[in-house]
Amino acid sequence: MTNKYMYFIANWKMFGGLNSLNSLHKVVKFFKNFKNNKFSKIIYCPPNTLIRPMSKKLKFTNIEVGAQNCHENLSYGAFTGSVNSKMLKSVGAKYVIIGHSENRQEGETNKLINLKIKSALNSNLKVIFCIGETQKEKRKKITKQILNKQLSLGLHKIRNKKNIIIAYEPVWSIGTGLIPKSKQLFETISFIKNKNKSLKVLYGGSVNPKNIDQLKSISNIDGYLIGGASQDSKKFIDIIKKTYN
Ligand code: PEP
């Protein structure tokens, strides 16, 4: 049982068409009547193509919408295939995920992530800043060094961090069904919090209705970034309900 304010962030990745929005009504109905809805926040981060219709659909609800990435340039430009933070804001996004490991694997550097975070904050978007070590880095026992580097370079020269939420997502845990051992996860979250006092720190990586009982017992986690399980309304609702049971 928790009585802490908790975030439940759904990362739909590159999944979902217009018909996927039909699945939202179950979550909307559930959350409207949920007794702990004052102590929790749901944020959906769909593909860019769904931000506008999803925002319209969720307009009179207590659920918010975010994007999954943005370009670092604040003005329009010749960047084929890209969308900047202002454009995302203009279609209804209030948040943006930045530094997801799937984008880091495509070549996104800490320096570029820092520019993206600055541009998002400039556009008045709140940032969900992802950090996490790979399996190889974990084996080499350099997790803390990696997180330290990602945090210091990613947040370089950003003084006001009140609109930033950290999501600790071990790369080896995303989509694999594996989660860190509880003691280890508690220690890693504490390490991140000690570096960034007052910042909320979420956990992400294979969160599902089966492992939520274990995860919710880790007292310093402020919520979850949920990929696969968030595309299934029933699983997503189960995760939220079980967090408070
Ligand atoms: C993610 O991609 O942010 C994520 C946590 O995915 P999954 O829950 O599917 O591991």
C-alpha cells in the first residue's frame, strides 16, 4: 500500500492507429472514479500522429498527453522527418520523453539530449528524462558512473529542474521481462535522488501487473514509465490499482 503521489506514464512507442484511441475509454472511466486519483497522474505518450486526436479525446479528463521525442531546434527548419517541441506543444502535448535508450541506440548523444531538454523546457513542456545502463555496463559494474555521466551531461547548465522528471530505465530491462533486484533498485534510485535532490525518479523496464507487487514495495520510486503493458488498458489499470492495494 502506498499513499505517495505516483506517476503512471504510458509509452506507446511506434504502436497505435486512430482506432487504438477507443481503448482509452476504459482507463478514463476507471481513473475518473479511482479513489486515489488525487495522488496519481496518468500521462499517455503516443506516437506523434495521435497526439492531437488523443488530446481532444482526453480534454475533459484528468489524464494528460506527452510526446516521445523532439528535435533540438526551437525554430522551423529543413529537418526532414523531425518535429520540434513547440510543434508538439501546439497539438496538445504537455510532456516529452527525452533520452530514451531506443533513441540513444540510434546515436542520440548526451550532448544532443541536453539540447533537446533545453528546447522542451523553453517550449513549456515538462520533460521525462530517461537514463539507464546497458547489460554490458552492468556486468562491468559501472552503472553509477554511467548514470552520473548521463545526468551531468544531460542536465548541463539547466538550473531550474522543477519541470524535469527522471525515468531510470536499465536498458537490459526494457521489453525483456527482467527487472532489477529490489535492494539494487532502491540503491540506484537513492543514488539518482542524492545527485538531484527534489527530483522525482520513476522506474521503467518491463513493469507489468505481475511484478508491480515487488516494485511497489520499493519506497523511493515515484512512479513508472510503462511500455508494452501500457498498450493494454486492462494491464495498465491493473498496474495502477495494484500500486495502491
Ligand atoms: C519503455 O520503453 O520505456 C519501457 C519501459 O518499455 P517496457 O515496459 O515494454 O519494458
